[in-house]
Amino acid sequence: MSAPVTVGLDDSPESRAAVEWAAREALLRGLPLKIVHVEEPAPVRLAQSPLWDPGAYRDRAERMVRESVEGVRLRHPGVEVTGERRSGTAADLLGEAAGRAGLLVLGSRGHSALSGFLVGSVSLAVVARAERPVVLVRAGEQAADEHMMDPAGVPSAAAPFRPVVLGLDVDAPDDTLLEFAFVAAALREAPLRAVHAWWVAPTSFHGFYGDDDLYDSLARGQADHLATVLRPWRRKFPDVDVTEATRCGSAAQILVDDARDDASLVVVGRRIRTRPLGAHIGHVTHAALHHIAAPVAVVPHG
């Protein structure tokens, strides 16, 4: 990956958290950082108001980008950072930016007791269309959140990273997804936990002689399949400590439960589809975006 890490900027807490995460990721990868703010057209009623001052709006946007760039340079002096202000529709222009970036980072809104984390329409639209990895970062995300506790039990960015969690479908494994997860773990010197869910109807193992043996046999087969998929990547990344987890049940629920408390980064795939309608994200990725607190990387693949 040689293209820059690009991050979308607006005047929101989740956007500021995304800029910080993107700066740390750019430093890890040795890549430049580009901060992009999209200035959308004013609503018609606002634009027609005598109080509307488009010049002041542009000045505010320019100041926001400039201050964000200067802040990153102060906090992360090892990162080459530039800023860009563009005019148009945010989903379209950020989607274009994703195509030119090695990695696009966006903010994701806060937590709702009913629905989990709130992924905005712009972020969902970009994730659904991007053909490069997109990472969504929650408001309030801090460097220490991605790390273990220090020996005194205090959150610290100086402690080792928490595991990178990979949601993997072993029936359709993709090298792009696997490489992204292994590289992320290697850069962080973090363990990688590969989570695979498999499903059979609950009634399949109820009330019949030998059901336990059949279930155990299926579980061993799924575990062997996961091990086979990961074996060449273990050889390619011998320094990454890999844990394999296979469980029977809902893939979305299993991934959310596994990554809920101790992940530094969650990596999921999104199959690129060409149908013109609908947000092509998939239910597992959708669940991860809405219910996992850690940053979630969505890696598109064929």
C-alpha cells in the first residue's frame, strides 16, 4: 500500500477521532495522511436567507482544515500531512477519495441504547461503494483504547496492542481480506484472532442417537477448514500470533460477541457487487459497523 491514508473531516467528535486514528495509522504504515473536507451545497432555504454568508462558510471550512492539519503536525511530527477542501456531495467525493487512497477513514456516530452505534448515511454510502478498505472510527476513540492495560492496570498507549479480530468466511476466503488483517496485526505486533461461524439448524442435533458425535465431527471439520485457509498466511507472517476460533451459530452475533471487549481493530469483508440498487454491505459487516466499539475496517473484495 503506497497511496495515502485519507480521512474525511467535518466538525463532529467522530470526525476528530477519525483524524487522530488515521494519523496513527499513517505513522504505523509509513504513509502520508490527507485530510479531506467536503463542503456540501447549502439547503435552498438557507441559501436564500438574507443571513446566509457563503464567504463566512468557506472561511470556516478552510480554517477547520488548516487547524486539523496543524494539529496533526504538532501531535504526530513523523506524519506527512496535507489538507484539501472540496465542494460537492460528501458521499460522492469521499467515494472518489477512497479510490485514490490506500485506506479511507471515516467517523461513525455515538451509541444508541436501542440500535447500537449509529452509522450515518454518508459513511454507509461510501462503505457500500468503495473498492478500497474503509475504516469507521467511533466518537471518543483514543489511542489507549486499542491497547492492553499497563502493569498498574491503567489504560496506556505504551502497552501492547489488543488483538486484531478477523471475521472470515472459510467457504469464500479472499486474499485481499486476509492480507489486510495479517498486515494490520504485524504492524501492531498484535495477535490476530480469526473468527469463523458455521451454521446448521438447531433441530439437526436434537433427539437422535449419535447426534453429539455428528456435531463434534462437523465442528472438527470446520476447525480444520479454517486452519487450512490460514496455514499459508501463518507461513507468510511467522511473527504474527494467530488464534483460530470456530463456533456454530449466527456469524454476525458471534463476531460481535467475540470482538466486543478486547479488539484493537476488527476486519471484515464486503463482496463487491455490481447491482445498481441497494447498499451492498452484507449482514455481518452491517452488524459489525453498528455494534462493535473498536474501529472496524471493511475490506472490499471480488
